[in-house]
Amino acid sequence: MKVIHLAKTPSILNKYLAQIRDKEIQKDSMRFRRNIERIGEFTAQEVSKTFKYKPVKVETPLGVKEVLLPDEKLVIASVLRAGLPLHYGLLNIFDDAENAFISAYRKHTSETDFDIVVEYLAVPPLDGKTLLLVDPMLATGRSIRAVYEVLLRHGTPGTVHVISVIAAPEGIAYLERHLPPDTYLWVADIDEGLNDKAYIVPGLGDAGDLAFGMKL
């Protein structure tokens, strides 16, 4: 698996990351959502550099110009509900992409262990397409694996890009063991690790709650 750590190269991305982590700025859920969306837009531009391109002639009022346009059939698949702002950021750039939505959550079996439950899925055919699999927090990696295996029931993608905002090294190592070796993993930032409840430290908290409010 090819891991791309975007914050390793300093850029405006660092500003968005600092703001989504800041516990005072987090109180503004609209700003939190917009910053996650910006991270999606930033990441989309980086992902687009890996695409295949084809020459297309565009007719202007004064002549004809040949330009290179992406030659990809994209599907953006996001894990509900935390993945929605990141999904919108990617869709702002890849505005002709198809979309898929998956519900996945932790069902705790003890204080420290849990199963991943996938309950809802809306997805187009995937055969031969470029799959962008979106989940903002890559902690253990088990949710991404579970979602990916369910998605495969609807076809085999030609290329897979996993896109996250913050990841733990444990989750990255898990995906390296369980996803195809030619998978791309795009991570805005990589943190120290997981605590005893398998949450990312220092992380930012619950991305879904920060974006959309507390849940029962």
C-alpha cells in the first residue's frame, strides 16, 4: 500500500488541521465542517495527480485548444455520518463522480473490544471504476476493511484510494495487511497512536459529533 502523508510537506493544509483539532474552535460546528471540507478539496487535487488523462479539443470563441482531461470513472464512497463533510469536499472537485454511502459503527462487546456493524449501503456498480473510500478518522482500520469488503459485493474497482484526515499508525499497519497492495492511502496527518479505547491520540475527538452534534 502506498501511504501519502500530506502534512509532511508544510502547506495551507496545516491551518485547517490546526483548527479542527483546537478544542475552542471546535465549538463552531459550521467551521469544523467547512475545514474538513477544505481538507477534502485539498486532498482531491493531490489524488487527481495520479489519474490517467486524455487529450480533448475544446472550441473557444477564437479557436481550438487541446487540453488533458481526467479519464477516470469515479465513485466516492463515504462512511456515515462523519464522512459527509469530507465527501462534500471531494465532490466539490470531482463534481461528476458517482456516490456511495455506507453506515458503519462500533458495537461494543466489552469495555475495550467491539465489532464493526454495517447496516446501510447505497452504491452504484463498481467494476473497473476508481473508488475513493472516505472515512475521516482511521483508528484501528477495521471500519475501512469492513466497508471495503461489503463494497466488493457490487464489483471490483480498478483502483482504490482510501482518504482520511487523521490516522493512527496501528490503523495504517492494519490496512497494509488487509487491503490490496496497490491501494493508495491519503492521510492529512498521522498521530501518535491509539489509547486503551482505540481512539486516536491526540486526535480531535468524535468527528461525527463535532460536525453534526451529539448522538445517543
